[in-house]
Amino acid sequence: MSFDYDLFVIGGGSGGVRAARLAASEAGARVALAEEYRMGGTCVIRGCVPKKLMVFASAYPGMVDEARAYGWDAAIGAFGWAGFKDNLHAELTRLEGIYTRNLVNAGVQVFDTRAVVKDAHTVALASGEEITAKHILVATGGQPFVPEFPGSDLAVTSNEMFHLDALPKKMLVVGGGFIACEFACIMHGLGVEVTQFYRGAQILRGFDDEARGHVADLMRGRGVDLHVGTDVISMERVDGRIAVKCTTGHDDRFDLVMYATGRVPNTAGLGLEQAGVRLTRNGAVEVDAYSQTSVPSIYAVGDVTDRINLTPVAIREGAAFVETVFHGRPTVADHELVASAVFTQPELGTVGLTEEQARDREPIEVYSAAFRPMQSLFAGSDDRVMMKLIVSRETRKVLGCHIVAPNAGEMIQLAAIAIKMGATKEDFDRTVAVHPTMAEELVTMKTPTRVA
Ligand code: FAD
């Protein structure tokens, strides 16, 4: 049977773009890709990139405060949201253009439209046109989810945060995951009075408990009014503001409420179940280690599979799919020891097991240090950084590393290489410190803080 294309990719985000480009340019496949919104997907258009640029913008007031202690006659003026927003969107448009050009230059046929799966080898475009392909790759990502409650339609999500007409004076962030915490810090840094509600006992569920506590303390210390064990009951518009009723009596009025209480995979109306593709209970596409679905010609990568929802993981899954299907080299995307960062202020960088996960598996030593780093200490700040290693008592391997510090994301990337290579605590110890730095603590912690 002959097909219009060797590969049809649905979704022009991190995973889909990488797979399409590699299949076309390196494997010589005939490839088409449909994107219904903007090329680049969540990461480029409404995720990592604009978020990180806002993180940068929000850090300047703190730097200027610190500069005074270092002798600078410095004062920060007002923040111009409109000017920043223009620059931000110009940058996103530039990046979007690069993504599109890279695809076109690789020979990928791009359709700027929604596509759904019709059967094992057919996709239907919004125009009604049907296109056949030997393989279909579903890379449709996910979207924010706001639970239903009275007034829930008044909430915005991370999607809208990059398009605000003006910065609010006072806002509520609901949620305790990395996106909620990052936006709480960003908005606080930009001068907004921020309250954050999280219904669980501690923010950043899934991360190392000690690190979670450390980040929460620092966020509170910097002025985010964080309430855990607190959820919203209802919201209503009153005098142009949003009146929020909550479970703990911290009822208040806000100019803006942002919900970041989870994301759902984009599978609704995609035709997958009718085509025989099995979904998990939360609507993600069920895949095996090779990203193959229950229909052999259909694969899925990235957030739509709800494995590890990060851009570099989606990219690796897309590349592994191309190796497997178009180069005949069965390749499993490696989900072990994936490092990541939470871009709060300060950042949390993490790789490997948390203390809680590790001690459930085997006897461990924990090395943990919290101290005031030179730069901010000099400026009179009480902020502490945290460096933590989890070590296997049997193999001596470092099983996990957790850092809460300015630029922890940069540090953890490097620590992750050593840990991925199987470095032991003694390998860390043999490494001579870089002095004076914060990260030197990682190679100078001699005595376990505790064993478990
Ligand atoms: P996406 O990038 O979501 O791309 C899916 C694309 O498919 C979208 O462009 C969508 O429009 C399109 N689409 C959907 N359905 C259809 C259809 N039927 N037809 C055509 N097109 C369709 N990750 C990190 O690693 N680091 C970070 O710092 C980070 N920060 C984040 C901050 C925020 C606010 C958010 C929301 C996410 C963040 N992420 C971060 C996660 C990261 O953005 C995702 O893991 C990544 O984008 C997933 O890539 P993907 O290819 O699976 O899907």
C-alpha cells in the first residue's frame, strides 16, 4: 500500500518538531506535520521560554537591592510591563519563525491546522482533507486544567499570564506545583502582592521534602504569602475584583487569580480511541518503552503520554522514536536520572532520588548543608542555600542531589553528568573544590547528616 507520507506528526511542540526534523533530514523520510496554534508548542510559546524570560525580569529588583550593599548608588525604577511584553512576544515570534524554517528546510510539509486521527494510517485535517501516512506520531502535549467550582471561570492559567493587559496589584496563585511556585515568585519579583494557596501540606509534591521546606521558607521570607492546607471554595466578581472564599478563612479580594493545579494531556476529540489507541485513566496515550501505542503504526511522545513532562524529555523521546522506526535501531528513551530545575527564587535543582524515595529502597547516608552564601550574606540577607547528597551505603553511589540556591539549575546540570556516570560519594570527595563558590559544598561534606 502506498501512503502520502512516511510520517505524519500531529503537534509542532518540543517532541513533534524534533521527530519530524530528524526523520526528514537524517532518515530521508517524507514527513508532514500539523500544528493548530503556533510552531514551537508549549515550551517556546507559553512555557519554558517566556516563563524564564519573566524569571529574569523579576530578578532585577533583588539585584539592585544587593548592589547598594556593594557600594553602588542604585535604585530601581518602575517596571514597564507593556514594554517588556512587546519584547517578549517579539522574541517568541522570532523563535517560532526559526522552528518553522528548520522544518521547512529539512523538507517537512507543514500544515497550519488541527489534525485528528481517523484510523491507523489516516489523519484528517480541519479542512476535511484526509492524508495517509505509514506512521503517525501523536505529539499534542497538554494543557492547564482548572477544576469546576462556583466562579472558576474567573481564573486564568499560565497560558494567559504572558498576555495580561496590565500587571495586577494583588493576585492569588492556586496550586503547589512547579508552575504555581514559579509564577508566585515571578509576580512577586515584578512588584505584585502575591498570595498562594495550596491544598496539600507542602508545596512541590514529588520533590525532596527538605528541599520543599527550604523553598517554601525562602518564598515566605521574600514576601510570598503562602498558605498550605488551603483551597478555594468559590469566587465571584465584586467591584471589578475577584472575591475569593476559601477553606481556611483567608478570604480576600484579588485583581487576578491564576490556577496552576495540574495539566491534562491533549487527547480530547483526537480520534484516538476510535482508531483503537488505548488511553490511560487520566486520558494520556498509553505507550511502551519505544513510545509505540496499542496501534502499531501510531506512536506518541511528550506530555501527551504523561511520563516525565519536560521539554528535553519530549525531545529525547522524539529522537528515540526516529531511531527506532526510521533507522531500524530500537531505542528506548532514557527516563533514569533526569535532572530538572524549578525556577523559583532561589532555584531548586534536582536529580535522582529524593531522600524519601531512596530510604524506602535501601540503606542510605544523607549529606545535607544549609548555609548563608557569601554574596547575599555580605548584603545582609539571611537567605540560606541548601546542598544535599543522598548516598547508597552499599554501592557508595550518589543516588540523588538536591540544590536550593541561586542558579541551582545550572549547577544541577553538571552534577547530573557525574551522577549519571555512576559517581560515588568518594568520587565527589576526590574532586578538589572550586573556591570560593557555593557548589564547593558538594565536594566538602565529610560527615553524614543522618543515616537511614
Ligand atoms: P507541546 O510543546 O505542548 O506541543 C504540543 C503542540 O501540539 C502544541 O503546539 C499544540 O498547539 C499542538 N496541538 C495539540 N493538538 C493538536 C492537534 N489536534 N492538531 C494540531 N496541533 C495540535 N519544561 C522544561 O523542561 N523546563 C521548564 O522550565 C518548563 N517550564 C514550563 C512552564 C510552563 C508554564 C509550562 C506550561 C510548561 C513548562 N515546561 C517546562 C514543560 C514543557 O513545556 C513541556 O514538557 C513540553 O513543551 C512538552 O512538549 P510536547 O512536544 O509534548 O508538547
